Amino acid sequence: MVVPEASSERVRAGHVTAVLAAVLGALLAVPTAAAHAGGTDVYLGGVHLAQWHALLPLGLGIGIVLASAYLPRVLRPASSKYALYGVFAGLAIAVLGAIGLVQLSPVEWYATDPVIPRAIHDPLMLVVGLAIAVASLLGGRYRWPTRPRYAGLGILLGAWVAYPGLMAGFGVDSLTHPLGYSIVLSLPIALGYVLWRDARSLLAGLWADRLARRFGLGVGALGVVFFLFSTGMLTIIPDEGTGVSLAERIVATLPVASPLVTWPAIEFWLPSLPLGGMFSVGMVLLLGVFGGLIGLNAALVAYQWQGRERTSRSGSGSGTTAGTVGVAAPQACCCCGPLLSQVAIVALGPSAAAPIYLLFADPSSSIGSLFLVASVAILTGTLVRAARSAPRRESRSVERTRPLDASGP
């Protein structure tokens, strides 16, 4: 019996929905914490959970991802796409473990004095930001003279890093200055322009491929969920506040000084879930950009993965394997920063891991902007390089098939 294509699509959509529902159910099943002055005590089935316990699902998820990446070697070519489902399931479990690492982080960590004094953060980042801007200008002038948009994006990223130190140097309040708002709001516009000019054909192909599109949307959503917890925008284990009862529902509006400037935000705590957090306009915009880049790169991985399997089935070898790894590796590096900061707490302790935390996971640290800038540059560059290399691959394919064309050149 032949299964209609629409029915097959509904089955695949059901699989993805089931996985997402399982992830959300697992998140909501985590018990409410009892917070105290000396730390946070969390019990699950009568067992006191420590931060290192979260390494178990994290390791399991990573193992599933690695095993799924090996599946195409043992599965029939027609079934190799299911390896991507395994990769997504492994990522979902790993994200659950990573959230546990963040949520079970010791309270005294936030009171630890950083190795790099906060007093020199702004001057240090001013120098680094100016260096990024100058390097971008020179690179655009000599490496990409016909694509000034690359230099413009690099200068904008450098301005993001240098902004707090620049405003401090002039004695201007950086939290309310129009320049700060302009830098934040210009980032998605500049990224959209670069991708539209240099990668719109690639993005159209990714969106047209159903499996790549769904894989990208799923991985992008997982990335956003993880960063929501790693930055403290979401929590399931809140700290007791002075004069605040966690038994009551809380919804309030307040200004939040991140990213770069002050944004209106909403703070909430829903004890029935339990789930709480804080969303500002600027952070939602920033996470949308970051999640979008992660999702697009994940879709590119799935697209190249399928291309590799199609090439393998045609008997031409697996020439796109290196390309798939080349796309996946930088994306993994950009996503692992906040996770490494929490693993460092487990392995080294809060004091020794302070520099790593400041770089990847402290939203109030100006040094953390380096991680954002590097991630945006790497993920955007991966998409642009893939788009520029696609016409060359197609032209080489035409050259190889042209002698077989009986109609002549």
C-alpha cells in the first residue's frame, strides 16, 4: 500500500511534535526548589540534587548525538534521514542537562569576586572594540573591497563591544543614550542585509527543504530555550526575595539595563508551573537574532547531510562530509560557551571558573559581549561561505556532466 505524501508529512510532523512535547514536559516536571540563604536545595524523589547530577542527562544527550551521527553508516540510504531525528532528540536531552547545570549552580557563585576587576572592564573593552572595528575596516578595504557591507557589520560589532567604555570615557550615561539603542536595533538590520545580499538563494533552498526547515526550527528553538535559562531570563528554581512570597503569582513591569541600554521588561513568577523569568525588549530582540542564526546553521547542516547521503547513494562518494562537519563545528563552538562555564563550576569551583563565567554567562559583564560578537560573526560567516561555495560546486558538476551531453556544448 502506498502512503499518500500528505499522510507521511503528518506522521513526521507528529514525531517532531511528540519530541518537543516530551522536552517541555520534562522541563515542567522539575520540582519546585526550596531556596535558602546558604544555597538552593532541590529534591527529586527524596534524592538531594547537586549540580554534577545534571552531567548525567548532558552526557547521555551528547552520546545520542554522536551515535546518531554514525547511524547513516548502518542504515539503509532511504532511512538515513532518521539519523537527524536522533540528533535532535540527543540535543533535546543535552539541553535538559545543560539547564540543570545552570539552575543548580551554587548561589555563592554570584557573590564571587571576579579575577578580572570590574573596574577595568569598560576600558579594556573599549580597546578591544576599537581593534575589532579597525580590523574590520582594513579587512573590508583589502580583502572584500567590493563588499563594504562586511566591513560595516564588523564595525557595528566592534561598536557593540566598545560602547560602554566609550560612554564612560566621555562621562555620558550609557544606559539611556540614543547611540546605544541605535547599535542594538541596527544589528538585526545589518545581519538581514548581509544575508539577503549574499545568501538569499541558499536561505530559499533551506526553507524549501522540509526536513532541513524543521530541523533548523527545532534546533533554533532549543538554542533559545537554553540561552533563556543560561542568561537568567527563565528559571524554575528562584531565589527567595525580601518581602516576596513565591506561593503567590507575580507579574510586574520594570526597566532592565541589558543589552547595552535600558529596556522595558516584564517580570513574572507562576508558582503553579513553576516557572519565572524576566523578558526585556532588547533581550528578546537579541535572542531572536541568535536563535535565528543557530536555526539557519542547523538547517544548513541538515541540508548538507542529505546532500551527502544523496551523493553516497549515487555512488559518487561522500564529498560533502567535510562541508557538513565544517558547518556543524563552528555552530557547536558558539553554543557551548555558556555550557562550558557551568561545567567549569563543577570541575574547578566558583572562584577558579570566574573568568569563564564572565566571558560566556554573565549578562552584566561587558566581557560577555565578546562571546556575542564572535558568535554572530562565525555563524553569519558560515552561511555566507556556504552560499558563495554553492555556485562553484554547481559549475563543477556541470563541467563533469557536459561531455555526456550528446547535444554538444
